[in-house]
Amino acid sequence: MVKRFYVDQYVDQILAGNRVVLSRAITLTESKLPADQELAQQVINRLLPYSGNSIRIGITGAPGVGKSTFIEALGNYLIKQYQKKLAVLAIDPTSQRTGGSILGDKTRMPVLSTQPNAYIRPSPAGTSLGGVARYTRESIILCEAAGFEIIFVETVGVGQSETAVHSLTDFFLLLLLAGAGDELQGIKKGIMEMADALVITKADGANQEKARLAQAEYQNALHLFPVPPSGWQVPVQLSSALENTGIGEVWESIEAYVQKTKQNQHWEKKRQQQNLYWFHQTIRQTLEERFFTHPDVAKQLKAKEQAVLSGQLSAFAAAADLLNLAYK
Ligand code: GDP
């Protein structure tokens, strides 16, 4: 009964836009304690009907490309120009190694982080990519219920995390730096194909000419890709967060995308597909967790690994032994 009361409290306070309670609820979702998890799931289930109304924007790019500076500029623009309420979340697979979050850090968005209309939440450290992606998905629901209209999900361009962010967001923005010559190096084709817009950052000062060249090159490169199912023509834009140029234009693109895909129903379809993806993903992840935490499996795992290493058992036979222990 006590728990019930707490669920109500979370729900009411989050719906009222209470950021302290919102933060606590997000912390609950990140907790490894089963009781916290259960409470979090109850809160999320109750808030689900109030979610879904935001524009979810994924932002990726190599470290140093200017992601946080860009979010700071775009966020402040949206608050000043349209009085939008926005949240910044992060998927940071590198925090595992460094032991501390890099993305979504308030100190990297000094002005935005002081705005009452902005909520910035760093990625939890020390969790697997699958884990962070799930928390982020749940955080999106909680933030939407709390009235945030635009949700940025930031990630670093290292491969796998983009797929996760892409499956969480409506619009996927790839930030790129104008380099000398071989622009396409270092950017995986798969990531470019996922993008709904490319933005060349730091198009200011001596960089402007290089940025314009890069823009033309990327535009050419994009022509080689098939037209995406949304029918959306992916733009290549220039921006300088430092000089505050191109920021409004990027926002106009996002708005045009929202309008177009809502009209041709791609918006809804994409969200449905994402729900299906997360349904399967959650099953996969839960099975894996349950398997590895199964007491008999945990007890024998090391021995089986050793047996595989020494050639005593084949990988398949060892796996079958453990699977049979868990699922008789
Ligand atoms: P992140 O690692 O992708 O988040 O990149 P940051 O936003 O931290 O930016 C990396 C560096 O690029 C910082 O030193 C910024 O000051 C600089 N920077 C970011 N945006 C711009 C820009 O629009 N123009 C210029 N000239 N420098 C920028």
C-alpha cells in the first residue's frame, strides 16, 4: 500500500512538471535493485498515456565536432524564440571506460543548464550500451510526461550507439567537421544512411570555405543513397554555434521533416517500428540477464569457459550444457 502511494506521488509530481521528482524517477529506472525497478515500471506504465508528444532528436558526431556547443546554441534558440521546454539526454558508451559521463554534462552547456525550460541529464556511468539505451527510452517517456516538448538524445560517433539512438528518436542529426580532402573517412556509410540531416559544424572564420566545399561533397555523396522510406530529402547544412549562424535553419529543417512525415504517416510508422524493435530488444536483453544471473549458470560459467579454452569441450557443447541448466 505504501508503494502505491509513492507511485501516485511520482505520477502526480511528474505530470505537474516537478523536476526533482522527475530526476528521482529517472534514477529509479537506472537502479539495479529489483524493488526500485518494479516501482519504476509502475510509474512508467502510469505515465505512458501522457508520453509521445515530443519531437525526439538524436544528435551524433565524433568527439570534438561540437555536439554540446551545438545543442547549447539550438536549445537556447528554441527557448528564446519559441519558449520551448526541452530535455537533453545522453547515450555515452565511453563512460564505461572513463568511469564518468562525458555526454549530457551540464558544464558543457553552461547557459542552457541554467534555463528553467531546460533539463539536462547525463548518461549513467558504468552500464552497458543496451542498459543505457533502455534507461534513455524510459527517461524519454518520463520527460514527455513532465511536459518537455523537445528531447535531444546525444551520443558520440563510435558506431553501435548510433543504432540505439536512431531507434529512440524521430529525427537523426549527424554533425560533421569539414576536413581536408577525404571527408568521408571515419564516417561509416551506415551512419550517413541513418541521418535525416547532416550539419557541418564550425562553419566560421577561416573554416567557411572548407565547410562549403565539404557541404558540396556530402551532397554528392548523399545522391548515391536511395531515397529513404520517409520520402525526405536529407539536407546538408552549415552552422556555427560560435557565431550563431545556421541554427535557425537546422530547426526549420526539423520542422519541415515533422510536417512532411506526419502528413505521409511515416512519423507514426517509424514510432510503431521502434516500439516493435524495443519489444524484441527487451526480450533479448532480459533473457540474457536472466541466463547469466541464473545461479547454476553463474556457478559453472568459468569452468565451461576453461573447458572451451583448453579444447576439452566444443563451444557449442559447452553452450548447450549451460542453456540446458537454465532452460530445462
Ligand atoms: P563535442 O565533443 O562534440 O561535444 O564538441 P564541443 O561542443 O565540446 O566542441 C569542441 C570544441 O570545438 C570546443 O573547443 C568548442 O569551443 C569548439 N567549437 C564548437 N562549436 C564551434 C563553432 O561553431 N565554431 C568554432 N570555431 N568552434 C566551435
